[in-house]
Amino acid sequence: MKTVFLDRDGVINRNPPNMGYVRNWTDFSFVPSSRNAIQQLTQSGYRIFVITNQSGVGRGLYSEEDVRDIHSRMTAQIAEAGGRIDAVYYCPHRPDAGCECRKPKPGMLKRAAQEHNIDLSSAYFIGDVLTDIQAGKRAGTTRFLVLTGLGEESYHDYINAKYGQYGNKEECCPDKIFTNLYAATRWLLSA
């Protein structure tokens, strides 16, 4: 079955100003056309999974209950728009925790694949940062970078070879680059 993994912040919803965190539902604001994109993917038979780092939990900025509330409301609003999120996976750990789930490690993707019988080699991962691209590469998915959220900065880092902090160029190389999730969706549905 066709599968798309989506990063959350910067792909589905806008990043808060000044590199802040989405701490509760009032901080959450959909990227324009993201619900429409998810609706079109759903209608075209794609399974959709959200894969998101939420280190604010590990930093004590908000709770896992807050994250679950945001995801519950997000998936409900997506459902009202005719879309469906099959499952949401999030890493609550701090960047220095050394866990296997935090992107750029592929733990959440592999867990979703195991739990939902997904062939990662035929799946897509759409994200706005190079750690998304790395996680997708390490899991064996096709990777799309979108320029919403932190995408423009990530694109700049990639084309100017400033990916050293992320790893090697091959791991940071997206298969395609799109302006936003809607544009990526239109390409997927026409391919």
C-alpha cells in the first residue's frame, strides 16, 4: 500500500516564531493547503503517518499529555477536511539523550514500518529539515524536502555544503524539493 511519512512542524503546521515550540493547541496553526494535501493523499489511497521530534517534552516545556492533545485535535481537523492520519509517532527526548527514535535516526520510521507492515523502500518521507532527509535515507525511503518551516534554511545549508553538522552530503540529499506539502502531493498524484 502507498505510504507517506510527514514531519509535523514546518510541514503540516507552521513553526512558532523565534524557534519556539508548539506547546499547546493555541500555538498550532496549519500551513496553508496542508489539510487539502493530506485530504488528496487520503482520497488517492495513501496511508499517512506523522513522524516528529518533540524535545520540548524532555526539556520540561510541555508534557506528553499536551503533545497527545495537539495530535488529537490535529488529526480531528484533518479528518473534518476529508483526510486521515493513520498514526502519529513522536520522540519526546532531548537531543543529547542518545535515543534511537530521535531523527535523524530512523527509529520511528522503522517502528511504524513494523507495526503497520510498511515497505520502506516504496514509501515517501516529506520534511523541512535535513534531519528528516537523513532519517528517510537511513530508513530507505524516498525523501522530499519542502521549503516551508525551516525548509529554506535547510535548502541553503544543503546547496552551500553546510551540512557537516548533519553528516555527509549523500545522507542530506533529498530526492526532490518542493515549495510545500501541497506541491509535493500534486507531484506524487501525477507521477
